[in-house]
Amino acid sequence: MISARAVALAIVAAAAAACANPYGICRPGTYRDPGPGCTAPSLAATIDGDASEWSRADLTPSPLCATCESGWAKSLQFAVDGDALVFHVGTEGAPVADADGEYHLTIYNYYDRARYDQIDVDMTSSSVDLVLNGHIVYGFTIDHAFGADGFEARVPFAAIPFVGAAATLAEVYRPDVGFQPQPSETIHVCWDPTKPENCATL
């Protein structure tokens, strides 16, 4: 059994490490290699719906929803692929059929308190819309593909109107019941290598 003193010492050590490094503690899904700042994982993703390339140890998924129902978005992973963010969303069982609903991947500017922007990538297996603050945006290519137990998407940096970091979640919308009441866990995504602090705990 771990003593209370050992736990306290571990907390102090972690705090000291965070203070010693100006970039703080790396956020889940990012890592410090080679450092000193935190780095987003990179992946040359093949957007085909196959989840096998997302099994790498450094591509940490968000925690699973506690009580997932069929078709719900239950986990979320991200990586940087050249000039784009790539995502994998795991679903509970197979994704819902096009006639039964659509998935929303929401990327929102949570970290710049001076402004609030939200990008939604609304997807079925056969269509995709890019929506900025409630308005459909044209002129960007969003690659996406559904698989047996989830889907993938590639969103170019140019389509995201804020720089360097964002919060992201995924959920399914069904016309008969609305959004799933418990979306995937929100994850922090970062993509500007010149600002490693964006990947660290704020």
C-alpha cells in the first residue's frame, strides 16, 4: 500500500519538475521528445477508416465514455500530418448509418479568451460539411472515411481560424433524439512547433 507520505512526495516532485521546465507538464496525447517543450505526435495517416495505424503507444486516446450506447462517439485521438490535423474517433460498435444521424467533430478556440470561434466538421459516411460559428464554409478539402468501429478525418490548418491550440470533442447527432448526452472526452490539440507551450498544461 502506498503511504500518504509517498503520495505527497510524488506530488511535490511533479510540481518541481513542472516548475523546472518552462513548458509545464505535457498534456495527454503529447510528449516531451526531444524537448524541452512538448510535442504533438505526427502520423502520415491513410484516411480509409482503418483504425490499426492509431494503435501506436504515443497516440493516446481520450478516456472512453462510461456508459456508451450503440453508435456513440466514445474515444478521440489526434496527430499532426504535414499541414493538417488528423483525427480518429472510435464508436461504440459500428458508426450510425447515414439515414440515422451524423457525427460532429468540434474544434473550438478555448484557449484565447479574447475571442471564441468554433469549427464543426459534420460527417456522414458519404458527406462532410465544414461549419464555422454556425455557417458552412467552402473551399477546403476535408478527407474523411468511416470504418467498422469509428471514422477518421483530416482537417487542414488553413481551415482552422485560430493558431496553435484548440480543444476538441466528438459526438453523434440523431434527428429523433438529438446529440448523445455524453460526448467523447474533450482533448487538447496543438500543432504549432514554434510554440511548444501550446502543448503544455496551462
